[in-house]
Amino acid sequence: MKTKTAIEFVGVFKSFEAQPVLKGLNLQIPWSGITTILGPSGCGKSVTLKHVIGIEQADRGKVVVDGWDMARIRRGELIALRKRIGVLFQSSALFDSMTVMENVAFGLRMHTKMTEEEIAERVHVCLDAVRLAGTEAKMPVELSGGMRKRAALARAIAMQPDFILYDEPTTGLDPNTSSVVGDYILKLQSELNVTSVVVTHDMPLARRVSDRVALLYDGEAVVQGPVDEVEASKNEIFELFIEGRLG
Amino acid sequence: MTRLLALLGGQLAAFFIQIFQMFRYFIQCMAEMWRVYLYRHQIIAQCYAIGVGSLPLVCLISAFSGMAVAIQTAYQMEAYVPDYMVGALIVRSVILVLSPILMGLVLAGRVGAGIASELGTMKVSEQVDALTSLAVDPVGYLMLPRVIAGLIMIPILVIYSFLVSIACGFVMSIIKMNITPTDLIKGMKLYFENYDVFVGLVKSAVYGGLLTFMGAYMGLCTQGGAQGVGRSATAAVVVSSALVLILDYFLTHALLY
């Protein structure tokens, strides 16, 4: 049975070497649709995302993903949950010793009993979805920044996940390529109907793809909700962020 | 004074945290052993990288160390012992001490630093996080195959080192010291013990496991960017080399007395 919210942060605190990053974060991410977590650099957006896949653990508070409390989840359940989550990392994080084909096929080879023909077929479909068909034999170093992002996106969707997490998907890309990445986020959302979480400080991208937004500032979500509601709320910190004056 | 004590206390606490974390990784690595079949391709690839990749270096170092041992042994002993003893001393010193320690130190540099910098780069470029997000345990996938490859390949490299060192020492004794091949072979046969080879191989297997584990541990704990990778590689070499020398004492004591 599905829980009310797909992902929930309840009073989450997180510090790194006495440097507090999250200070009682409360955040709800509903099923389906695209939720964008906004915020200035260094406010803990990526750390928030890492809590969802269990790479980081909250010092205090609770992170619940599909009903699983991430502090209490057992190893086997965590592995099963991770198989249902696709992640696009900020730096793409393609395995540089593997070809694009091997990168996209990685999860399938590790976790499924699919034959090599079936894997090749799935990889082809995923690469085709991000317009990278024909690059199977290339190494990540041979791809441009935008192509690497798309290859990483193909890897993220290869296991047919229920959740896709995008960590700064447009960082380091030119406006055209950023726009293309935005197109793919929307395209994949409409085709796969997953629960997507986009972490970014790119306001044009957020406006374009989001159903809901949350603004993280000083370790807390200062405002969250559907995009039009948040924009209409006239929240002072949100306005400052949009104007680029939030330090 | 208070500040000095606080600094020392902080350093001591950091040291124990490091030891605890190392132990935790070791336990995690052992716990992944039962899934070793899943990582067979990585183990084969690592065996190739560690074993075949190190052969030229091992060959070069072993050849010169074997020749140096031969000259030194003849120089120190020629007035006191018969010629055939040079052969015996070359074999025993190479098998018991020289090859295992030398290979441990040299491979801590080549293999340990290589593993630390490779995994460190993976860590800082989020590839380790990507592995985790793909529901694959980085300790099992990255550390375990390297440790197993070290345990298998470093004793094999040490056997190779025995052969090259002894052969080069043999040739050097004949050319430079005018010792006859018959005398050398007589000495080698007379004092050769199978147990010495066993000791040399046990030592090298321990060093193999140690330096690959330290390399992988330092790599997976890398923090920061390029500087962090450099720090990890240096730490892997320094800690592995020190531990090889310390363990050599304890292993020699335990196995020979």
C-alpha cells in the first residue's frame, strides 16, 4: 500500500565536523510529479538528496522513503529500495573505466538475470530515450558534458525506477544544453510517471519542470508547495532567492 | 600547556577513530567474502593488473637486489667460509628476508598507491556514491577484489622474485667472484629448506592483503579534491611500508622461533 507522501523529512538535523548543514528540515515530497528543491550553493540540497538513498544518515530526525524509515531499514530492504531509485549525479559520475554501454548496463548486470541480448536491447532503448544511440562503445571521456549527463540519465532509468533524483542536472552546462536536459526531465517524467526530485539553483529550470518547489535556506525548508502557490506567497526569502540576492 | 594537551588529545582521538574505521571496513570486507562469486570478473581483472602489471618492476628490482646480495655475501664471507656457503646464503637471505620485504615495500608504492589514487578519484568524482545508488556495495565491489587479488598475486610475484634474484646472484657470483657453479649449487642444495619458502610465501601473502587493503581503505576514505587523492596515495604508501616492516619482525619471530 502506498504511503501518503513518497519521501518525507521530519525534523532532520545533519552536521559535518560540527558544521551544521540541516537544522530541523521538514519536507514532504508527494508521489508522482516533479518536486524541485531550490536553494543557494552550500545550503544542503545535495546532502538532502543523499539522505534519500541512504548515503548520508540523519544525526537527528527521520527520513522516510516509501514508508521506510532510513535509520531503521535493514540492509536487504535498503538494497531493494535503492534498486527502485535512479540518481543523476551533479558530476554525472559515470564509471570512467567502462564504456557507455557498460555504464548503462551496470545495474542490470548486477541485479537482474537478463540475458546479454535483453540487456543490450534495454540499454539501446535507454540511450535512444536520451538521443545517445550509437555511443555504446564510447568511453565517458570521449563525451561532451551534456552527453555525459544524458548517458548518466540513461543509466539512472535503466532499472526502470519508481524515483528519479536529479542532483544539479544543469550545473556546468551552457544554456542550450541546460534546456535540452530540462526537455529530457519532462520527457522522462511523462513517459515513466515516476516521482522525481530535482535539486538545483537554476530558477528557469525549476519554473519549467516543477510541479512543486521547496526552498532550502539555512538548513530548513523555508517555503514549499505547488509552484504557483509558492510564487504567490510573496515569501521574503523566496523573493530574495529569485532576485539572486540571497547570500 | 592546556592547548598542547588538547591538541594531543585530539590527535589521539583521531588516531583511534581511524583505527576503528579501518577495523569496520575490514569486517565489512570479510562479510562480503560469501558473495565473492559475484565479483569474479573484478578479481580476474585485478589479478591481471596487480600481477602482470607489476612483472617488469619486480624483475628489475629482483635482478639487481640478487646481484647486490651475491657481491655483499662474497665480500663479507670470503675469508671465513668456504665458497659454497655463498650459494647457501644467497638462497636463504633472498627467500626468507629480501624478496618478501623488498616486494612488500616496492608493491606498496606501485600497487597500494595505485589503488588509493584510483579509488580516491572515484570517491571525489561521486563514482563511489553512484555505485551505492545502484545498490552495489563499494566495499564488496571495489575493495574485496583488490584484496583477494593481492593475496593471490603477491605471493606469485614473490616466487618470481625468488627465481630472478637467485639466478642473478648465481650469475654474478660466477662472473665477479670466480665461484664455480658446482660450489654454488652444492651450497644451495645443502642449506635449502622447504619451510623457508613457506615462511617467505606466508609473509608475502600477509603483505599482499595488507597493502591492497590499506590502498583501498585510504582511497575509499578520500575527502576533498585532487589534494585529497594525493594525501590518500601518500598515506597508503607510508602506512603500508611501515606496517610491512613492523609485521616482518612479528612474522619472523612467530614463524622461525
